[in-house]
Amino acid sequence: MPILQELGDRDGEGATWDSLGRAHQHLGDHPEAIACFRQALRLRQERGDSYEVAETLRHLGDAHLAAGDRPTARLRWQQALELLDQLGHNDAPRLRARLREPHDHGGPDRMSRWSTSVSRVTGPPG
């Protein structure tokens, strides 16, 4: 990422941190995934791209759920939903339905499958 930093490519840097977070999450390294998503979130918030911020908040929520922290996961998903609603984005209803679930019946793997299915619809991160 030093090259992206040298070039001042904040968009590329944010996308890279988000991708690294997803890789760490899939490897089961949830603390590192959360750290990567936080970096991506900071960069994406600086740029002000609401959809990218919502996407990273959703990924951050997924990582918190996988790490066993459902309250924080729900908080991040709620923040993502607020942005998606403001944008009128078609991901909002699915995330809203997810938040209405009283508790997670499927565990982290179910959330990972949900996130992957959303990515298929919305395209790859970045």
C-alpha cells in the first residue's frame, strides 16, 4: 500500500484495506479483519463516498459477528442501513431484514454467505 499512499490514491487504499479485511475474515483472523475494516472505513469516510462507507460498515459488522460480538455487529449494520436508506440503495431491504432477526440462528458462516450473496449482486468491493 505504500505505492497507493505515495500516489495519494485514497480510493485504492480504502478498497485494498477492505479487501484485506475480507481475506482475513475468510481465514478466520477476525481481530485482523476488524483492524483492516477500520482502516478502510476511516479512508472511505474521508472521501465521503456513502455507499463505500456503508459497504465497509456492513463488512465490519460481519467481522464482529464472526468474532462473537453481535451487539457491535448490529450497530455497524444499523449505521450501514442508515446510509443505504439515504441513498435509496437496493441493498437496504435485505440489511433491514437481517437486523429484524431476533438472534443469529446460523452463526458466522451464515453471515458470511449473506455478505457473499450481496457482493454478487452489487459487484466486487472497491
